[in-house]
Amino acid sequence: MSTEPLVIGSGPRRVLALHGWFGSARGWGPFADLVDGDRYSYAFVDFRGYGARRSETGEHTIAEMAADALAAADALGWSAFAVLGHSMGGSVMQRVALDGGDRVTGLLGTSPVPATGVPFDEQSWQLFSGAAGEREHRHAIIDLTTGGRLSRTWIDRMVQSSLDTSDPAAFRAYLDAWAGTDFADEVRGRQVPVRLVVGEHDPALSAAVMEQTFLQLYPDVSLEVLANAGHYAVFETPVALLTVVERFLDGL
């Protein structure tokens, strides 16, 4: 099994970057292009079934994803690092912090899935559970979570990238993992710096959801809402996101 991540930069501040449900190690858009390689080292991880690991099989659980992420850090010889998690990766980053212990210096979630999982009504579940096999479902989800306000051209390209870089069976299994895994009792009260960034146009993982979940669980947590962003700030407002990320990392 290959756990080798995509590494950008060679700086002293190390960041393990965990992608979302529609992402991959190479799916961080303009955000990845802005990384200051002299100050930071980013390791962008592919989960099993995605990107360079598209053909790899597995259990597709939050615990397995976290174990693979820690294995990637081990392969790089990283003894300490912060974790950046987008969406689904936001759930995984919390498992990494639990299993990695003092190695993890901070957590930075961008539109992160909380440790409680995500509840769905029946209509929403039909939309999301059908996304593995239906291009139109993926399009509708991206449009919904970015506020129904962005270019169809961009959404179509996001959908195509997702289809090209993810295995459908793994993609479907990961929905059950991030939506249905609840380990909130394990993270409650954990002493680790946590910074949350959400987009003002994301109705799914909004500031209100963060206040009801992360802010109730972690004692050292802060939240910022990005203007003009939805669920994909790495594409929508990459400079604003990078600014928040760097300020957090430099303060650790």
C-alpha cells in the first residue's frame, strides 16, 4: 500500500492536508498554488479510492483514513504537524488528533464535518447517496453547498474532476463514514488549538452548525466566516483562506 502524499514546500511549519468527499490530493485548486514553500511544508494526502490511490481497496472508515494519514506523516519522518481538513477531511483530522496525540499541534478545518457526523433528512439523503452513480447529483450538491450562485462551467469542471479522481464504490462508502460516524464523546474537552473557517454561502456546514458542534466540544476553538465563499473556499476565496490558515499556523 502506498501512503506517499503530494508534498509542496520544504519549510519548517508542517501541515498534513486532508481532502473532502469531492476532492483528492491534487484537488485543492488555487489554494495549493499559493503555498509559501519556504515557510511551510504541506503534505496533501489521497484517501483510498482517490487520486493516485484510486484503485486501492479498504474499509473506507474514518479510522482507516486517519491511520493512513498518520502513516503518510510517518513516511515523511514528521514528528509534529498541524492538520488541515476540508469537509470530510475535517472529521478525519479530529481522529488524527486523537490517534496521533501530542504530534498534532493544531487543527484547522475548512467547512469541516464535525465529530458528531451529519444528519440528513430523507430528500437530502437521496441526493447525496445517489451521487456516486449520478453526475447530476454531484452537480446539484456542489451548487447547493455554494449557495446556488456560481458558474455552471466551474461546477461542471468540479464534477468531472470528482468523477475522474474517485472510485464510485469508495465514494459511496465514504458518505456513510463521514455522515454516520459519531465520536464526539472522544474529542470532548480535548486540549488542542482548533480554527474553523466556513463560507457564508454554505447552508450545510454553516457557522450555526459549527457553534452547535465544534464550539461545544473543544475548549480552544475559534470560528471565522469567509465572505463570498460557500463550501469550497479553496477555489472560491483562496487568498482569504490562505490568510486565515497562515495566521493560525504562525501562532502555534
